[in-house]
Amino acid sequence: MKRRSFLQSVPVTIGGMTVTAHASSPLLAALNASLLDTDRVLVVIQLSGGNDGLNTVIPLDQYSALALPTIRERILIPEDKVLILSGTQDATGLHPAMTGMHELFEAGKMAIIQGVGYEKFNYSHFRATDIMMTGADSTEFLYSGWLGRYLAYEFPNYPVGFPNQDMPDPLGIRVGGNVVLGLQNQSVPMAISISNTNDPLNLTGSLFADPAPQNYLGKELSYIREVQRQTDKFGDSVKGAADKGTNLSQRYPIQNQPGYTLGQQLKIVAKLISGGIKTRIFWLSTGGYDTHSNQVADTDHSTGNHANLLKGLSDCVGAFMDDVKLLGAEDRVMGMVFSEFGRRIVSNASRGTDHGAAQPMFVFGSKVIGGTVMGNNPVIDPQSKVNSNLPMQYDYRSVYATILGDWFCVPEADLEDILLRNYQKLPILDPTNCIPTSVHDRNEKLGDNIVYAYPNPFVDRTRIKFEVFGGHALLQIINNEGSVIRVLHDGELPAGKYDIDCDLVQEPAGIYYVRLQNGPLQQVKNMMKVRG
């Protein structure tokens, strides 16, 4: 349960009669079922390593300063090779290897947000990645991802009672790696991981032939096995969507070309979408962007390692958008490209760049307000030093707020529950494309609700109502930093429904989580303490 305002919409009519008059009709049931089928998809592409924004989105009006021997002469892209972006008065361009994404920009299907970051940047790959995945400040530690929290908002009962008739498919899919923190909610993976669509993911069988030991480690092992079984449950639906789907674009990189692996992953995404999968979020990553040395070729700075990376990314994004267009799914798909940080203004002596701060982010799709560059070109000080950084123009969570609010149509009152603060939204999507529907209210009821707080929101105390199926039950209250602040129960309970008082008088107002673990089952729910 969240602090949320229920959308009030004009009554829908069919043949001049309100839908309530047809409440039990097959027609209305079909219409209601189709709402989720036409839901939007977000494809997240993570550039691991820290992308050099100044050699990606090139500020041509700052070229004279960038070309100084003390600034970027060692790695600067030749000015006459830069791909000029229309509408920028020839002041901004893309790396010459990025023809696919340049084509999308010129077609009005891609936007660029300059200077994305946060205050007091962290330059550690691991910590910076966690920050970007969770929506945290630099000094704040969160243990749930921004998209994990969104999926928990949309499907609060997950994973208990999933898959089901209304949602037979994974909520999110991580293609080509483990489920990232960005797709988790307080230790609950809100997505599954796949590497291909040929294996139905049935990994139980003899792996779980031995019973779990009857001790604490056995309880943890049972939970891990249940998570694996949850993945296995979705195997047939993923395989079924892949079998029904197809790819039509001929533009994906072939083997030994830059971007081949990313292209194969995006082909999986396009095929699953065309096969009718209801998955909301696909997460992919591609590495190699930690370009401390040999970022560019010695003789031609428009070629080299970074050029190959950007060519692979750009060609793959272009091919993917071509594919979903040919498949008739273009209007349902939006993409976002980000890295954990940017690079420094001044290049180093090894024809590379070191860890920096602000970065450009890309959003693409036919519904994006494309052909636009948000923000100004950074002003390059000719006196820049080796530790000089690009300034932040936009908080990265403003991009997230815009995607959640104007793509997934999360009401304003609920955005703070997901992102934990209010953030400015950016004009990269048309909010009028969000039509109030009952989809969220229906999704909220899917699955089995085995733990919740009532009342919620509350002032000082609330009641935790929960159901167990016998055996060991652990009931915890967790704060926004992921710390357990109350253990309401830890022990054996017979099967049944229970009601426990939860006193948070001494805790500050804010969002908390109640976590129930009963053998292999686990469910986490939000609750909010407000000031009296």
C-alpha cells in the first residue's frame, strides 16, 4: 500500500453505454485483458566502465579550447568528421562512428540530456554503479533499485502467486548477466536473468534432489532454491514468446563486428516483444568503457577502442529500432543509455581519460521528443587541470522521474514513493500520452497478498497483518537504508493468519518496508510513516 492518488478518469463508453453496464460481458473482459498487452516497454542499456562524454557528444563551439595540447589534443576527434546534430546551430555533434544513433536523432526518435549527474560525485566503479542503479545520493546507501521499486509498486504481491493468468511473464528480464541491483527490491529480484531463448530455464531437477538441512543455513538455502524455481516457472512463457516472435531487421552487427554481443541481446528483446511477452523492463549491459589508455588510435583519433565501442552501441540501437518498427511495436518501446560516470576534461598521457563526473544520457523511441539536446554545451576552461570535471546540469533522477511519470504513467503522488524524493521532470516525453486506466489498480491485486500494514500511511504505529503456511517465519521492519530496525517475529508458527502491533514512534517520518519470510516464500511491502 502506498500514499497514492487514485486516477479519476472520464467513464469509458461502448456503444453509448458505460462499461459498468457491461461489467460481466466477454467484450469488457477482453478489453481489460488487452490493457496490459499494450503496456509500454523500457530497454535499459548500461555502458560499463564510465563513458567519455566529450568524445561522444562533442561541443564544437568549444573546439579551440579542447584542441589545446594541455586539454585534449591527444585524443580529440577531427572537427570535420563530427556528425553535426540538426537544430544545434552546428555547435554540437556526435562521434563519427555513431551513424545509427545520429540517424535516430535526425528522425526525431532520440534525445540527448547533457551534464547528467549528482552532487559530490563518487569515482569508484562499484559505488557509482550502485548509486546510478538505486537512485541514491553519493553519501546514501540504498539496497533496492529504482526499477525494482517501480515493479514492486506496480506488482506489490510479487513473487507470491506469480506467474498467474493475468501476468504469466517475468516483470523484468536481465539479458546476458545476473539480475542487477537496479531490478531488485530489498533483496527480492523483481526480474529473471536469461542468456538465450533456446533453454526453457528448467534448472531444478537433480540440482535440488537433496532436502535442505533443518537449520538456519537450510532456511537460506530453501529461499535460494525458491528464487531459482521462480525463474524456472517463467521458462516456458519466455520460450513460448521466443518461438512465436521473430526478427525482421537486417542491420544487426554480424560476428566479429563491433557490438555483436549487444546486438544479439537486443535481437532477443525484439523477438520476445514481437512474441507477445508482457515483460515491462529489459536490462542489458556492454563493457569496455573504462578507457584509461589507448582510447583512440595514434594516427586517426576518430578510430580506436572508443570508436569501436560507440559504433557497436550505435549500430545496435539503430538496428533494434529498425526491428521493432518493422515488427509493428515501435510505439511501445523506449530505450535509455547510461554509464556509471563520465570522464575528465583533460586527457592523460596514455591517449585515454580518467574517471570523471557528469555524462550525457540518451533516450530513444518513436514517442520520445526527439531531435533535441537538453542542456548547454559545457564551457571548457583553457586552464583546466587534470582533475577538472564537467559540471552537472541535470540530476540523473530527473531522467528516471520522467520515464516513470511520462512513460509508465506513474501518478505524481506516487513518484516520491519510488524515487524517495521529488525530482524535476524533463521535456523528453509527452505526458499527455498517459491515459488514465485501471491497469495499475488491477496489477496491484495480482498474486497473493500475504503481508501488509494497516493503516498505511500511519503516524506512530500500525498493525502488520500476515499469513504463514507453517514452519519458521521471520517478520522484519527495514528502513530506507536497508537496515533492519525491528524484528517483530523470528520463530516457528502454525499455518494461519496473524496480526502484530508495529510501534515506530521513535523513528523519523518516511518510507519503511515490512519483510515476511516463511520458509521459501518472501514478500516485501512498502509502508509510510507521516508526521502527526
